Amino acid sequence: MWVELICGLVAFRLLKRFFCDDDDDLDGEAGHANANALFSVARQLEKLYGGKVFVGLQIPDADSGSRRSIDLVLVTQREVAVISVKNVSGSVHVDKDGSWVCTGRKMHKTELIPDPVAETKQLVPILESYLEQRGVPLPEGYLSSKVICPNPNFRTTHTDFFPSEVITYDQWIQLKPEHRSRLSGWIKGAFHGGKKEMQESMQEKLNFILSTAPMWDRLELKNNKYVLGEFLEFKGKKDDILALRNIKRSKVSQLAIQTSSICCFAHSKLQVLYSPRDYRGEGASASEWKEVCVLSSTEVLFQPQGSSKVCKYKLSSVSCMSLSA
């Protein structure tokens, strides 16, 4: 009996290497934690500094011919910040080459993290070039970078050696709306003396460009978790897959899932509402949203950011999904 149980457990773990079911595996949990940290920091930044925060951008890099991931971009009337969020837990010190050495709280495992400050600074000219190509050149010094560590278990050793671009957890929880200059490391008077209308116009252009920029696809789950990555396909009954055939990134930007008695008298059915993609960036009106009904057992195949695994999420566990162009 014990041999059978052990063999079954081994087989189960081997299968889990290739597919993770919903959010049960450790990689999935880590991916959720990182994505949740991004959205949590984004919400807090908007409260602290106003403006708009864009999450999970993938900005084309002309030099490498690939896309570079940017965690957050904060846009206000007077400033733009490229922000990396490091959801690091443990005791951290900065090595001679700028890399972070993190000793975890459990098992005292040590992790080496390549210099986050240098990596974030490299993203600034890439974003700057992208904005210029789309018709919004920014004044010199208007773009800057920061690294935020929002994990309450983040601890520093030799704090004096941490670069000023890093906002540690202790600093993060002390930020107040009236202390906005603590985040700003760039020239504060970039638009000093300019007309407010001109600042608002610039902000509107930046918001439009970044809202239509390539991003990671995202899932918002009903347990208040987020997943960033790439939507692959739906899995389920043939009739359901046929009903969902029009939900492709070239045609659809967003979909929402809800239970509805209008959809079907059977409780195992879900109502999927989806919005046609609008390349003008104006968004679809309520009358343009379409709907289909599928079984609640239908699944979304999604590859989380930074993972080689494909995860399956039941539609019944998903609130909404956004697809990047």
C-alpha cells in the first residue's frame, strides 16, 4: 500500500512539472505574489502622487529587437518614473558590484539578485526612445527610475550603502502624499512656469501612448490575486471552444466572467462578456460588449511571466482577463 502511495505521489509531482492546476503550485504562488505586489504598489502610488500607474509594460527595444519588461510606469503632470518592484523577503546587503545578496528567513538560503538599480536605469532610455517614436519627446531629466521593496519581511544590512534610488520597506510605509519629493529624483522644475493646460496635454498624450503600449496579458482571479503572463488558449468541451472562437487578442481586449441566470438555467454555466478591441484607445461602449455562455469547467491556459510552466485556471475562478495587442 505504501509503495503504491509513494509511486502515485511521484507521478503526480512529475505531471506538476509541466502543468500547474489553478494556483496550487509553488511557482504559481510566487507568480501571484509578485503580480499582487505590482498592483498593490501601483494603487498606493496613485493615492500618494495622483496621476496614473501602468503595470506590466513590454516596451520594444530597438537595439536588441526584443521587448523589455517594465514593472510600473508612474505618470503625473510633472514627472514620469520607471519603477521596478522587488518583492524580496529576507536580509539584504549590497555587494561590491551592486548586486543584492539576500539571505532568506527560512533555511537561511542565499540568493544573488543582479543589480536592480542598474537594470532599472537601463530601462529609462528604452522607454524614452519609445515615447519619442510615438510623438512625445520628453525634456532631459524628466524621466527617472526607482526600485521599491514593499515586502514587510525585507530587511537591510549596512543601510548606508543602499543607493538613493532604492525605497526600502521602512521608507515605503512612511511615504505620505505631502512628501512627494521623496520619490522624485529627477529635476523637479522640468515644467516650472509652464501653463497647466500644457502639462495636462502632455499627461494625456503619455497616458494614451502607455495605455496602448504592449503589455503582459493579465488575469484577475476571484480570490483577489493577479497573474501576468501570456494567454495561450481555452480548453473544454468542443461546443464551448467553438463559442469562444472569436476571443483572440487581435479582436478582443478584455473579457469578464460572471454567473448569470439569463445565460442558462443550469448553475454550471458561466456568462463570458467580451469587448472588441479598439485600436483608437477610446474603449468599447457598453452596447458593443458581446456575450457567450460556456460550462464553468472550461479552462484558461496561461503562461505566467518568468515561468516555463503552463498553468490552467478554471473560468469559474476568473473575474476578468485583459489581452495586449
